[in-house]
Amino acid sequence: MSELKPMSDNAPDSPERRRFIGAATATAAGLTLVPGVMLIEVAHGRPEDQAASSAVRWGMLVDANQCATGCDDCVTACSTENGWTPVAESAHPTQAPQWIRKLELQDPLTQMETNLPMMCQHCADAPCVDVCPTGASFKRADGIVLVNRHTCIGCRYCMMACPYKARSLVHESLNDTQKPDVPRGIGCVESCTFCVQKIDRGDGTTACVEACTAAGHNALVFGDMNDPESEISKRLRELPTKQVRADLNLNLGVRYHGI
Amino acid sequence: MASITFREVDGSSPKYWMLFGFLGLFVLFGALAWNTMHHHGHVVTGMNNQIVWGLPHVFAVFLIVAASGALNLASIASVFNKPMYKPLAPLSAILSLALMLGGLLVLVLDLGRSDRLIVAMTHFNFMSMFTWNVFLYSGFFVLVGAYLWTMLDRSVKSYSKAAGTAAFIWRLTLTTGTGSLFGFLIARELYGTAMLAPMFIIMSFSYGLAIYLMVLTAAYAWTGRPLGDALMMRLKSLLAVFVAAVLYFVVVYHLTNLYFAKMESVEAFILRDGGIFTMLFWVGQIAIGSVLPLVILLTGLGRQRSWIMIACALIILGGIAQMYVTIIGAQAFPLDMFPGMLEKSSFFDGEVHHYSPSVPELFLGLGGVAIALLVTTFAVKVLRLLPASLDDATVAKLEH
């Protein structure tokens, strides 16, 4: 077999062998050190075999007063993190999925303008979860509302039921922008997941919040609303906030200040 | 009670096979439409993330509602013990099954993942009205099928009343479920009301009977069997009552909405400013679907069979217009997340949503209609569903 290298290459002093030993040493060193590093990560993240806990309720505070006009960094960050095509680049804008969008409000009487991001509100009593015939639309113990990509039949009943127009159907085959940890698929419904892949990795925040903070607007705060010491809980205690369509009494995971 | 002879339709004439072929062609078009939608995704439809249920749902819900109504005559015969209607019951049952089949096929073939139908049959969320409907539809086939069996097989004839009563209660529950698909939705102003369930029931009476009368008349005319006026006059009067009742429900529904300030803009949209929806409401649902048929059925015109047929056709067209306004009109009006504020976004918030049905959607819907009629056409050939004669003398004997 001509592909086989001559025996001399595997001699104790051959370059391949030296590289192999070098790599093996580095791997051994890594294996010794990584568990320590990993332990720090796991302290915040969640091992795959452990279920989400209802002791946590993930939530978001949107300070509409800080949300800048014309800025859509949160939308771009969401699109990049989760792999959906920005609507401006879509050939079918009315059919393109939008997990988060900037909403511009104006009071016709006073002319006052308000900016805010609108996305899945992660209701505690989610209408989309109630109406889903197969149970594909579900709420995780930690309050995140998700769609099971394997059991969604694309009936769109959840889209009829959502008071926030937060959900999109994937109308056409997806291109290669898909992310390995964000499963999507034609004919299925999807929406904001609170970047569940980041949360489960232990990032403790979402792409939109990171982008808003990086831009210096600080209009978004994410965290555990059940933890009285979390930043979001502290801010929610101080700021007057509202839930959109509070009349529906859905107990939302997203709270707005300045609306 | 006089006995009635039921006989299969011969079904060997070129005319029969032409009808069969014509309907089959539309079933084929429907299959091709589904294949296109399934292959390319809903991108080839006029539906989008604003109008999520489109023309296929209009056809599907119309057929499902009409299916329940097509059972009217069988119910009157067995539950309310009117022997005059007994000869009409077998066709009533088969038409009802056929319409249900057509409607359900359109509904499931319009799913984003119609290949996952098995998931819908194996995963249930009992909080969902859709899940309840899955059971209501399945039960409907079982009960109406059993009822039909009791009508066709003398050995189980004694169970006919029990089966008929069960089917009657079931179909009322089923249409309550269909109306509640919309009635249980809180997000949209025009839904979220208990009114929709009884309104759908009365609509089912009207649409189902109109379809039944057209099928009955066509079957008797095309096979040369006698169909007397005595029966037609009774049925057209019954139809007029149903149409008037639908109109009553529609008026009360909109009047109630108009009384609430929060509903004013959505009512203004449907009744005045909604363009195609306003036109379909006033011209389609009210004028063509209700007022004209009432005028025809309640005046001297209603004594002529051709005019009764025109009234039935108008009721069916009006019914489709009603479903279009109910299903698509309600979605076209933007969600009011921030009452009193003007909203703008890249996701078309705050603006009226546009919808243009595509060719595949239309043919998928028509395919459902075609399959319902095809099943009926085939059933009357292979089963003894139609009395050999329904002339006045035969019908008169039944009353005594």
C-alpha cells in the first residue's frame, strides 16, 4: 500500500513523532486544566442531563426611554446569533421570519414618540402554548416559551393566538445561514427563544441585550426575575414598568418602562 | 308507514362518467396544488406572517361547517321523528361525510408540515381547541358512519334512532368546536366571543341545507327520477328560516361590537373602510348570501325550482364570502397592542395587511370541494342512498 509512510517516519526522533508527542502533552495539560475552567462555567450554565428549573424565571426589562431611534442593533444581533435572514435582505419581506423588531409608537394627540423592541413576551400563561394541538409550543420550567421543531406541524394556530404577533412561519427552504445550536425548519413556526442556547451555555444573557449594552444604550436588562438580587429584579423594583396588553393578564416575561 | 324503494344510481351513462371525470380533474389539480405548496413551502402562497390562514382555511372551514349542516335532514327524520324526511336521510348522511372529508383534507394539506400529520394524531394538548376538533372530526366519521349503516342494513335498523340522536348531538358539539377555534382566540378583536359557536351552528344549518338541496335536485334531474314539489316547498321554507336566523346572528354580533368603543375601529374596517372585506361583507355575505335568497325563497319566485336552485347557489357563495371576511378580514386588521397609539415596524405593525390568494391555494380549496362531490357521486352509484321516487304521492303517503 503506497499511502503507508515508511517505517523510518515513526522512528523515535522523526518530526511526526515529535509533533504527536507535543500535541499529546498539550492535550494532557488541557485535560488537567479544563475541568477547573469547566466547573466555573457549569456554575452558571446547566448540564445537558439536568432539566430547567422553575426556581428561575428568565425575564427582560426594556427601558423604552433609553431605546434609541433608528437603532436596530438588537435586531441585527438576534439575526446573527440565531441565523435568520434580516428582513431587508429577504426576497419575500412579508413572509420573512422576524424574531424581534423595532416598533415605533406615536401618540396621535401629543405627537410623543416611543421606540421599543417587540418580540415574544414569554408569557407565563402563553396563549400559543394553550392552543398548540400537538404540544410543540411549550413553556420551559424557567419561563422560556419555545417551539419543539420536531412536533410542530405548521398549523399556525399559535400565530393566530399570539397577541404580540411574535411568531413567524418559515415559508421557504432555509439557506446555509443556520446555526448548529439553533434548529430551524421550513413549515415550522418560530420566535424569540431568549437565546436559550446562550442561557444553557451559561452566558446568562441574550444577544440583543449584549448588543444594546455594547452600543451604550443600556435599554435592555436580562436576568432571573425570581432572584431578588439579580440586576433585573433590582431595576424592576425601582422602575415603574408595564406589560403590553396587561388587560389579558398573561403575566409576561418582558416588562417595559417608559410606555 | 308506506315503504320507500331505495335504488343505486345506474351510473353507466357517458354523462355520469363525464361528471366523474370533471370532478376527478379538480381532485387532481388539488393534489398538484398541494404538491407545489409542500415542495416549495408556503412561500408560493399569498399567505404570510400577517395573514397566516388564507384561502385554504376559507374552503376547509366552510366545508366542515357545511358538513355538519348537511346532516340536517337525517336529524330531522330520526331525532325529531318526521317520517316525511326519512327517505332523504341516507343522502344527508353520505353528503355530510363527504363534505367533512373534503374540508379536512384541505385543512391538513395546508399544514406547514403536512407530512407530519401522524404527529397531530399521536401528540395531543387537551388545552387546545384544535386537539378537541381532531376528536370531534374522528367521532363524526364514526357516528355518522354508524348511523348510515343503520339506515342501509335492515338487521341493525332498530338502532337507527339511537345512532341518529348520537350523530345529532355530536354534530352540534362539532360545530361548536369549529366556531370555538376562533371564539377561543383572545388576540384578535373579532374573535374571542362565545357568539361564534352558535353562529357557526346556524350557519351550518343554512350552508349544509343549501348544498344538500342542490345535490338532491341535480341527482334527481340527471337520473330522471321524480322529485315532487311538496318536498321542495317544505325544504325551501326551512332554508329561508335558517338564512334569516344567520342574518339575525350577524346583525346582533356587529351591533354588540359597535356599542363598545374599543371595537369601533375594527368594525369600521369590516363595515366601511376595509375595501375587499367591506365589499365581501355587504355584497357577498349580506346581499348575495342573505337578502337575495330570502327575497327569492319568501316570494312567488320560490315556487319555481330553478329559482330555489339560484337561492341555494347564492347562499353558498355568500357563505364563502362570510368565511373569507371572518377568517381573513379579522387577520387583515392590525393587532392593537398599544391602544390609542400609532404603530410602525418592519413587521407591518399598525397597518392593514394585504392578502392575494395564489393559484395553488385556490385549487387546493376547489380540490376539497371536488373530492366531496366525487365521493357523493360514487356513493350514490354503489349504495342504495336515493329513493327511486320522491314524487308528491310517495311523499304524501309517508306523512300518514
